[in-house]
Amino acid sequence: MTIATLTSKGQATIPEEIRTYLGLHAGDKIEFIIDEHGRVVLVP
């Protein structure tokens, strides 16, 4: 399990393992979706 910490400004760093898996780079846009089960999904 990979964990990130939320800052007082509401920011979290996406761990390197997850960024690599998703192919994310600085400046990329990501979308947060709440699915039908109430889970939050991050979509690159």
C-alpha cells in the first residue's frame, strides 16, 4: 500500500511508484472521479 500525507493547503504528493505506473510527469493534468461505490478514482 502506498500512502501520501495531506498538507494544510490540501496538497498531497503522488508517490513516485504511482506516478511511474500512471506515466505522470510534471505539468500533467489529473482528474478525480467519485464512482458509484463512493470511491475516489484518479485518472491521468
